[in-house]
Amino acid sequence: MTNTHMITKVFVDTNVFVALEDQNDSTHKKAVELSSLLNQNKKMKFYTSSEVIGETLTVISHKLGKEIARLFIKRYKNNKMIEFFFDESMYKDTKDLFLRNKSKNISFVDCSSVITMRRAKINVIFSFDDDFKKLGIKLLEEVV
């Protein structure tokens, strides 16, 4: 276990955003607890990508309704999360990683998150998706 004060950069995945919004989600309680723990570290910086936000809005809209998705994006705009945006080079690298990967469980958005994390030198993802481990990414739960 690592002290959370040793972690300064965390990438946040779709399933965490969804779990925080959906009180009936099986990972809701865990997401709230880990978020609270992370927020105690004042040096912590949170990152995500425009692809993750797009996927999050779609999932929330389908699961909880369009109004909840609208509320999420309004709250999201007011937080201090750093959002990365795709360019052509990132798209190419993401597509290459997606095509090289044999697992049907690793989505294009997951690959984009890995490419973003590699470029930004972020080693930990706040996600409940074990498939990131297959791509060499440490899950937050493994290090706190």
C-alpha cells in the first residue's frame, strides 16, 4: 500500500464518474470512499480526457437520464480536473494500440486513456476496470 500523499497525478475513468453519480451502482460506495481519500491530498491533480467525458455523458444519460447528464457536465465544468483533448497524433497512437490489442474487453476509449496517460506521465488510473492492468496501468485500488 502506498500513502496517497506519494501519488500526485491520477487519471479518472468513466466508470468512476458514473459510480459517483449512480447511488445504485455496485461500485458507488467504493468510488465515494476513494474520492474522499484522494481529496485529502491537497497536492493531488486529477486528469481525464474529452473521450472519457463523452463516454460518461452517454452512459449517465442512458442509465440515469438526460437531466442527470446535464447536471454532471455543469458540475464537471466547475471542478479543477484537467481535461486532455485529442489531436491527430493521439488518435493515430490510440488506433494503433487498439488494433494491436487482442482483448475484446479493451475499448477504443480505454486505449485513448492509456495513450493520454503515457504522454502525460500519469501512472495511476482511478478505475474499476481490471483490463487496464493488461495495458500496464496501475489501478488506484492497488496503490492505496
